Amino acid sequence: MICDNLKRIQKNIDIATERSGRSADSVQLVAVSKRQGLEKIRKAISCGQQIFGENYMQEARQKITSLDQNLCWHFIGYLQSNKCRVAVELFDVIETVDRLKIARILARHAAELQKDIRILIQVNIGREKQKHGILPEDAENLIKSIHRETNLQAAGLMGMPPWSKEPEASRDYFGKLRKLSEQLADKGLFPNDNNIELSMGMSADYTIAIEEGATLVRVGTALFGHRD
Ligand SMILES: *Cc1c(COP(=O)(O)O)cnc(C)c1O
């Protein structure tokens, strides 16, 4: 079942990239495995999936240590300062950095652990009170300050549009996030200019996100089914 889902999602990704004149390998699937059992994750690995996303540190630690393979783990949950060290230990990419305080703590631990960590800046594209993420107009200063931190590489942006039962409602927000990333890239704010990550789109709207420029789509239920 999971392998069929994976094939279908990969196919949809291929169609969406082709439709928007992008190469198929310009988009990577982050399999969001939060609140999904180890067996399902093993299944996904057995049919080729290597990038996974987790939201909760304790749960992630159990999974990552017991899978113990050459996988790539993205942290996509809310990051508290007292969880930063574990985050650096466990994860390859931290997608949810939205304030300098957290970036500095991550950098300190990364230096201590002699690890380079890729981060994305989480942007509150819908300007929602209840959502995390930095406001779009403040992203530039945050990234500039992060440049001064060692062991930390700002690789792009991550965002979540306001919830809607209509996937098309996400399109404008995705477009806004892409434009912001282009403006920041024009100012030379990302070290790797020709590969700026844009993490946007989930089960309901990942093909729309790809049409609007996503390089990472975070898909959970469409791959693994409903969460526990
Ligand atoms: C849970 C989660 C997802 C996956 O959501 P689905 O609708 O199950 O695809 C993606 N991104 C973030 C940040 C999440 O917390």
C-alpha cells in the first residue's frame, strides 16, 4: 500500500514538474512520518524513500536511533530552545528556524558537535497570529544575522499557508513565498545561489506547491495514511 502511494505521489510530482517546465529531480519528497509507526517507515525505506520529516523530538529520537540507516531527517516541528541540542544531534535539516535566539543556540551546539547543519527559515506567509514563523518583511534581517553564525547554513525558506479545505487557496501564498525567496536570493543572502530550497506543500496541495516553485514537499497522510 505504502509503495503504491509512494509511486503515485512520485508520478504526481513528475507530472507537476513537467507541466511547469522543471526537471523531475528539482523536487524532493519529504515523507512526513510523525505519529506513524516504524513498520510503515521501514516499508517506505524498502521502496526507496530516504528523506523523512518529524515534528516531535522524543518520537524522532526513538525512530532515528532504531532505524540507524543512511537516511536524511528533516525537523519540521516547533523548535524549543531546550531541544536544540538533540535537534542538531539527530537531524540533517531543520526547517523551522524563525528567530535569532534559536539560530544562535543551534549554531553553538553544532560547533560543539562539529556538525554542519542546514536550516530553512520558516516564514509566516499568511501572517496568522496562531502560527509560528517570521513575518516576510523580517526574514532578510534574520538571515543576515544567521550569516554571522558558523556551522549553520541558511539554505532556503519553509512556509505553510492558512488552512483551507480548498487546495487552490494555497496557490497565492506559495507564490508569495517563492517571490520572497527570489528577492532574498537577488540580494545574495543564500550561499548556494542556484539551489535555494523552498519547502512548501503537503498532502492536499503539493502539486500546486510544485507549480509555484517548491523544491521540497512535505507529504504525510497521502503516503502513510491517517496518523495514530
Ligand atoms: C504534519 C505536517 C505535514 C504533513 O501533513 P499531511 O497533510 O499529512 O501531508 C507537513 N508539514 C508539516 C509542518 C507538518 O506538521
